[in-house]
Amino acid sequence: MAGYKETPRQKMIGMMYLVLTAMLALNVSKQLMDAFLVVNESMETTNENLSKKLENTYSKFKIQYQLNPNKVGPFWAKAQQAHALSNNFSKYIDSLKYLVIMRTEKMSTMDEARKLILRNAKRKENFDVPTNVFIGSSQDGSAGASKVLKEKIELYKKQMLDLVDPKFRNSIKMGMDTKGPFYDADGNKQNWEMHNFYHTILAATVTILNNIKAEVYNAEFDVVNNLYGSIDALNFKFDKIQAKVIPRSSYIFLGEEYQAEILVGAYDTKQNPDVRYALGSDTLTPANFKNATSLEGSNGVVILKLGGSSEGLKKYAGIIKVVSPLGDTMTFHFKDEFIVAKPAITISPIKMNVFYIGVDNPVEISVPGGPERIVPSISTGSIRQDGKEWIVSGLTTNGAREAVISVNAVFSGKSKNMGSYKFRLKTVPDPIIKIAGKNEGFISKSLLLASPFLVPEMTPGFDFDLRYTVTSFVFSTATSAGEGSDIKVQGNRLTPEILKVVNNARRNQRIWFDDIYVKGPDGTRKVNTNLSLKLN
């Protein structure tokens, strides 16, 4: 175990084991064993964080696949293969870990070993059983589990690299070196099996296996991000694309005109979509598309105008056809309905067609006919007048999905019910977290060191002027060999410790900001996304 020269972490394990063996021979306290446990617990935390980062990458990848399965499909299929290969290999590593724990601790089942916390193991300094499991009776490890593990590592690395375009394979850091050279404490050459698992105590064996698992996660992360970057190279960069019907009002008076904007979100103004609709329908089939009424558009937006010549519920449906940036014709269905009625009440949101929980939501309420007074009420929260506007506030997440505003108007001293209007309830969307103006991709060390603050910004198009500040976050990074650090920070500024890590980082090293908490008008809450960057 001693003399391992691959990484500082592995050197540390080797030195710790030598000192520990000597101290045990002298019957000295086993406090040094805690060092192994600290390293292992750090590796387990790193693995959990890497797993979460992978989930976020796969989530973004899946969105791109759903938006354009024809173009993204081949890359998505390879990403799924990478996930399956890594998942199966990780399970195999775990099975070895639980097997050696079970045998060393003399347990009856693997399930007992799975539940055991290494710190609570009674025989964590034992090396006889781990050596027997991984080396067996052989002189070179060929009779033990280490030989099979090495073969699986080499096969896994080959299969993962085969998923990547050959011209990018040199940029993928697979880790898990099995070639060496490796040396013992006396400078004699060893193979990978003997170097890692001969006379290795249980605490160190489990730590080594967890480190291999971390390298699997890192390899998967690099491969999947390379595949995801291939999509970006095709200029398909939309987070969400769907048909939108934006009515100026869903409630009009006799003799007035219903108007709505029909557009496809995320497309630029250089393209005019092909839009057709049919009145009185819940859906327009592709077969009837040519027979439907066509609408002319400008700058990517089509205005639909329908006359309000008779009272009642009116509905329509249609299809939008647009050409994606990849050259495919994409089809989106839309439908909507509106009411034509005699003059009664008009309630329209100033900002949008939803109320946000935890903030003040302004609305305009007016009643035709010149009432003496307007008396609105709301089914949840409260509503108050502020000049010519009304402010809805006090909304909470008590299970309600909508808020209903009901209005009474006073005419000649008598109150009359004028109707009601429903609003959907939503939580305020998470702000986008940036540092030095960046929230993805590459960032230079000099820029990061010159502007070491996490800054929350509301997403584009969100009309409320809300200000947030970052109150805490966790900074983490990992080298190609699986070393990493997690630094908990209170506030929004990078600490001197983090700045030192950044300053000493290598080119293309990844850094993450996780567990980000922000404070705003709706209180303090955790942001559901993380910030991932690469240093250059």
C-alpha cells in the first residue's frame, strides 16, 4: 500500500497506513484510523455531489431531445449508453465494497454491510480478509477480485471513449490508471492489483473503491458533457419551445373584437410561421390544415382577430408550422376560447395572467357603467387599493392552485355582483445565479478573481422588479484524479480559501456552486439549480 505515487490523496493513504501499522505494533492508540475515515467520508460526499450534477446535465439533455428528437436523438442515445455503463459499473463497485465489509465484519448478508457506516465497523484495521478477497492465494492478484475489477475498469474506459467522436477523445479525462508504473515502498515495481489491495486494511480498501467510483462519475460527466456540447455545435440552444396564444382579453363586449397574439416562443423575428385555424373546434388535424383559415404574420408574430357579433362561448383551434434552426419543419398545436357578453366587468392582470406567492401583485379592476364604488374580494390572501390599482398580497402555499377575485359594484347605493376572475398561483421563479456575468461555459481565472461575487438575476421576461441577494452557498471542485473540496460560505463573496483554490487550479478544471440560498421579498429559500463553470 505504501509508496503510491499517482496522486497526493493516494500518497497520503499510503503514508497513513505505514504509520498506522507501526503504531499498532507498538500498541498505540488507533486515533490515526480516523484519518482514513475522514478521507472516505469526503469521497462519499463528493460522489453524492457528482451524482446530483449528472442528474442536472441529463435533465437539460432530455429537454433538447424532446424538442428535436431527430437531430438530438443520436447524441441522447449515446448519453443513455454512457449512463447505463456507468450505473452498472458503479453498482459492481458497490457490490465489491459490501462484499469485503460483510466478510471482514463477519456479517450474514450484504444488506447488513450496505447499512453499516464504516466509522462503526469493528474490524476496520483488518487487512487479512480484504487481501484474501482481492488478491486471493496468488502472488500477483490474479486469483482475487482485483484482477476482475481491473479488467472491468479497462473495458469501461474503452466503451465510454467509443461513445465520443475520435477527434475529441484526447480531451476526455478517464482517470482510473491501471498501467502504472507502480512501486512499493522499496522502489520495486508492482502491478495495479498488488499496489492497491495487497495488505490493505478494510478502511483503506473501502476508500479506494469509493475513489474509483468518483472517477467513474467524473468520466461519465466528461463524456455526457462532450455529447451535449455536440448539440450546442448544431446551434440548437432552446430551453423550451411551444405554441403560445396570448389573448388581449378573453372577455369582450358585444360589437367589440377579440384579439390574440399567436407565436412560438424562442424563435427570432426573422421567421414568419405558417398559421391556420378553425372556429368552433377543439383541435385542428394535419389532414384539415390546408382547408383551415390562414393568418398572415410579421416579425414572427401573427395577430388573430375574431368578431364578437353574438353572445356566448367561442372556441377555436389551429396549427403553427415553423422551420427550426436545424432546418426541420416543426408543428405545434394551439387552442383557446373566449366569451362574448354584454358589458359587465373587466379584470386584467397588469404583469401577467398569474399571481406570484410571496410578493405584491398589481391588478386593474374596472366596472362599466360608472359605479359609485368597487368592492373586490379574493378567495385567498388579501386585496387592497393603491391609487388606481389593486394589490393582491398575502398569498401562501396552502394547497390552493388558483385565486378567485370576485367583484361587487355599488350603483345608487345598492351592491350588485358583477362576476369573478380566476388567476393561477405560482411561486416566484428562481433567479439565475451568475459570477462575473457568467452562469455557464468557461471563465477566466483573472475575471473570477476580479469579481468574486455571486449575483442573482431574475430570468429575462419576468416583469416583477424583485431583488435577491445570495446568503450562502457551497463551493466545490474536483481534479481529474478525483480530489475535491467542498467549502461552505456565508454571504455572496468568494472567501480567500476559495480564491486560493481558483488561483492554483489547472486549466479546464471544473468548479461548482451548490446549495445556493437567496433572500428576497418572498423570504429566504434555496435555489434549485447550481452554477457550473470551467476555468481557462
